[in-house]
Amino acid sequence: MSTLYGTSEGQPAKSRALKLYILVITTSFVRAANATSKRTITQAVRPNAGRQSHQRWSSSQSTYQRMHSTAKPIQSSTTLWAAAAAIVGAGGFYLLSGPSKSQDDLNPSGSHTVPTPAGPQKQLPPAANAKPVNYEEIYKEITNILEADSKWDDGSLGPILVRLAWHASGTYDKAAGNGGSNKATMRFKDESQHGGNAGLGHARDFLEKIHQKYPGISYGDLWTLAGVVAIQQMGGPVIPWRPGRTDGIEGDQTPDGRLPDGAKGIPHLRDIFYRQGFNDKEIVALSGAHALGRCHKDRSGFDGPWTPSPTVVTNDYYKQLLEKTWVERKWNGPRQFQDKETRELMMLPTDMALLEEPGMKKWVQAYAQDEELWRKDFAAVLVKLFENGVPFKKDTKVYHFKTIE
């Protein structure tokens, strides 16, 4: 809302009074100057008119000089009053507006900064302003949300956080030198809508509140740390983790097709994981994560859990794969398998393919028989997955978080 003379309600009273005073003084000066000018002009013209009534039109040189000697004060007087008015007005404007910007008020780029009582603000390097990130605290924050929503799948957010960390990292292409958890490009529309990322918007939303509380952590670090927390808090091995991922831009997004398609077989699995630098043993070790979570028809198209304990990290995936009889499910959906006994568990074509390739089946058998072997190999391959393509700084601290009971 505006008040008289365009002054806003928030303007100090002193400033309003000073502006009004200047207006009055300036107006008075102008009026005085005009009045003086009129009187002087009258005095100069009237003698001339009188002489015209008593003298001939051709006046003498002395009369002409008197007329112009009388007219000179007109210019001098008007100029003096106008100058005085201008000085007062300029002084008031200076007091109201403050001094003009000097080179001290410019940053190196030449743009103005916002002045403060102590002088112009200085642009500091980000590191000087950034608050150190406490990753131990963030680990606890993530732990606190794992079971915050009892209505979520099987009562835990753990499996979907593991999937987020996995799919954010699994886009790495060793030959192209891009993708992976660095840049966190699933934040952008195109990559978030890749078929393999269906449903992961929920996981990103769950973690957003933590990112708002700790803005110093990058999304790539937050998502992979969430995967570590979920694995450890669901009974898995300790996963060494270190920060250093940076958030990229929209142009850093990776093309669709870099994530596994559960409907395919061994050639596809090798194409996807060899591209990232994994071998057959590591592919089988990573597949053990299917002990967690379940598929959703409205996301991947598949449906059901792999194991009867989808919120606990065990080697049960390998045991179920070897010990149960699996038959193709007859239903209105993509090709998948279900256990013949209960029809409650499921396996994907990519899972069944591990039994078809001798070089992979031997590791399925080894991990089914020796859980500690799998836990050791699983921890190592997860570190590799989460770190692929990340340009860590030398001597970056490696964290070994303690599981919170």
C-alpha cells in the first residue's frame, strides 16, 4: 500500500519527514524565484513604456543601455534561486538515497552485491560456507525411517532403499566413462522414467526430508548411504562406504537400457554387468540381494517376493532357487515362475538363468552352502557397484558404520 508522496508504509518516519521538508523548501525557493523574476521584469518594462509615451520610438543609446542594465538582474536572480533550489533538492536526495555505488561495491564479475552495515558482502568459496557433513548422524536418520511406515511393503523401507542405491549405481559404463552413482541423474525426469526405475520415486521422496535437513550431502552420497544403512540394519554385512559423489546436471543423464531386464537371460545379464566391469561370480553375488523385497505388478509388471523373509538379509535366495520346484506361472502378466508347493514365492527368468550356465550355477551352489562366503563377497561387490565411476579425492575417509540395535 502507498501513502502520500509514494512513500511505503515500511519507510522510517525520519525519511518521510525529511522528504516532505525538502519538497516544501524546494517549492518555496521556486516560488520566491518566480516572484522575484516577475517584479524585476515589471521594473524593466514599465520605464520603457513611460518613455515611449513622452519620447520618440527611436530612443537614445543611453536608454537602451539602461534597459539592459536593468534586465541583467533578472537572469542573475533567477539563476541564483534556481541553483539554490537545486542544491537543497540534491542534498535531500543524497541523504535519502545514500552515496552512489563505488567500485568497492562491485564483485569481481562486475555485478552489484547487497551492501550490509559492515560493507558489501564478499563472495566466499563454497567450502568456507559449507557446514561439515556428519555422516554418522545421517546414518541414524536413515535408520529411523526404515520402519516408520508400517503399511509399506512388509513393514520396511529397507528393500526399496537398496533398490534405489543399486539402480542409481548400475548405469555405469566402463568404456563410456559415465553413469554410476556419481551425478545422481535419476533426479531428472527422463532417467527417472526409465522402465527399470519404476516406483523409485517413493524411495527418493522418503529420503528428501533427510536431504533438506542435511543439504551438504550430495544425492549420490545420500542414496548409496541409504543402501548401506538398509543392508546393515536388515542383518547384512558391514559395507565400507565413503563420500565424494557430486550432483550432476540434466545433460549428464544416461540412456535407457543400462539396467537389467528380469525377463531376459544370460547374454543380457552379461551384457549389462560386463559393461560395468563385473564377472560371472560377481553377477551371482549381487543377485543375492533378491532375498529382499518383492516385485509389484504396477511397477515392473512382475509380482511377488523371492523369499519368505523379504526384510532380512540372508543367503536364502540361493537355497530357494536350488531346493524348490519352480513352475511357470499362468497369469495375465509377464513370464515368471512360482514355487510349486505354495505358489507364494516367485523367480524371474534372469534368476532361473543362473542355473542354466555352469559357470554361474557353481556360485549359486557355493553361496547356498556357505553364507559367510556370500556375505564377504556380497559386501565387496556392493562397494564396487556403489563406487564405480566416482572420482574420489585422495585419502577420502572410508566409513565402517556400526549397526544400530
